[in-house]
Amino acid sequence: MSFLSRRELLMAAGAAGASAALAATEALPTIKLGRHTVSRLIVGGNPVSGNSHTSSTLDRAMRDYFTAANTKKLLARCEQAGVNTWQSRGDRHILRLLNEYRLEGGRLQWIAQTASELADIPRHIRELASAGAIGIYHHGSQTDKFWRAGQIETAREMCKVMRDAGVQVGLGSHIPEVIDYVESKAWDVDFYMTCVYNLSRTKEEQEQEQAAGLGARASSPATSGPAAVSGVRAGTPALPGGQLFWDPDREKMLARVRQTAKPCLIFKVYGAGRKCGSPAEMLDALRLVFRYAKPTDAVVMGMFPKEKEQVTENCRLFREALQQPAAILSTIGVPPDVT
């Protein structure tokens, strides 16, 4: 096991010599999930698990980078910057990393995603609750599979297990109509994990979208950042066997985010790196989200600081996006008080 020294943890967490004024400067806006106070910027877990949603090359680069030591450094840096919650898969790998991080003094709260590959999901949910998750949500891709198979009530049953386990209950999805259905049936859930890109299209549906000529809204080729590894951009046709990141999807899901009274944890805001060509492009993506997001919503961002420090940049852009003027908000007819 690669343990950080006490001195390294204190330095990474900013505890040594930190003043109250500095802490106030670093504080991020928060929301409430039940009794828990959660920063509106949450660090995501996909990069730690080697899930880039871009290419197998980038998947491997993430797996190679995120040793236990580098994972703990990222989480500690997030704590220093005011991020107080980590969202990630609830598999055995993550559980071991989380336990090691906590043994060394890490204090981030944890929101767990169900690991759909496991055979006994109810037992799995109870284990996640025992591991200290403040909230658990039903894996979005599995939710969407149940939806397409006409078995969506199976996801509802898993949400009931979460309720019995005493955690905040969440449901993930990439499909806006799933949120419509769950809202109409008044499911007993506390929050949604909402992806701004519909990654659950079938191959036939992807082909239909592309044939409809929507490619006019495609983004330009990547010049830097994770997207440059594969050259894939949001709004462009999917690679063979890949996922379609289609820009028009974003406002469809964001409309649901704004309509529901429940908190939404909004993810893929950068299109899995496809909107990271420049800080201006990243800011534009965040501004779109916060034109719709309620004060009770948060964003989830995966971070991969191999080539450059990302935590400070994301916190800066997050704050700037939240401060956008009412004139910008009004351009799409959204009242300025929705943020």
C-alpha cells in the first residue's frame, strides 16, 4: 500500500497554517442532500476507474495514472479547494481506495453508484451504506436498460432498498423521458444523477440522428485536453461502436433538471473532455448548465490532472459560471434567479 505521510496530507489538505480568512475564500457554494451539506461542485470518479468515454487509449492512461497515491492526492487537493464530496462507482476497487484515504485522514463525503455487474444488488446497496455513503444512486446506464426493456420498476425496487438502508436515494439516467416518467409516478427518490448527453441511444437511433442532418451543430476538432487523444468532439458523429455526444441533447435534459423540485447532480458537463478545447469553451459549457440549474442542483466533474492541475481551474470556472450576469441568462428566456 502507498500511504501518504501525515505531513503530505496536511500540506495537500491545506491544513498547515491555513487561516479562517483563507478558508472562507476557498469555500464553495453548497446544497443540501437530506441532512448533508454538499458542495455544488462534486469531484467525479470515472477517471479514477479508467472510464474516459473517449477511447481505449485514454482509458489505459487513466488507469496507469490513478495509483492509490495519485487518487488520494487528487481527493486531498479537492478538499483544499472546497470540494467536500466524491461521486464514484461503488465497486471493490473504489471501496478499498476510499477506506485507505479515510484511514489517512481524508474527510470527503461519498455518493456511491451501484455497480451493475454485481449479482446481488440489494446486498451491494447495504454494503455501500455500511461503508459510509451519504447517498446511493441507481446506475444510469442500467436504469436506461431497464427503461428500454420495459422493466423500469426493477430500478424502483432498488431505490426502496436504498431507502431502507437509511441513505439519500438517487436515480441516474441519460434519457430525459425517464425523468418525466419517474416524476409522473412520484417515486420515492431524493435526487437525480442527470447526464446532459443521451448516451443510451441504440445504434439505429444514432444513425437516425446523424441522418437528420444535425451535424451542422458539430463542434470543431479538439486541439488540447483529453478530447485531443481521440479527436472526438461533442456534437460529432459517434465513432464505430462508440457513443454519440450530441450537443442538442443538453438542453433537453437541462429542461428536466429545472422542472423537477428534486436536487439534480448534473454530469458530463464537459462532454467527457470534448468541451475542454480551451477555458472559454469549458466556461461556455458550464454557463449553459447554470442557465437552467436550480439553487439546489450541483455539477459532477471527473478530473485527470496528469498533464496539468485541474482542480483550481475547475473551481475558478465553476465560480465564474455561477456569477454570469442576468443579461446572459435572459437570452434564452431563463429567469436570472434560477442559479
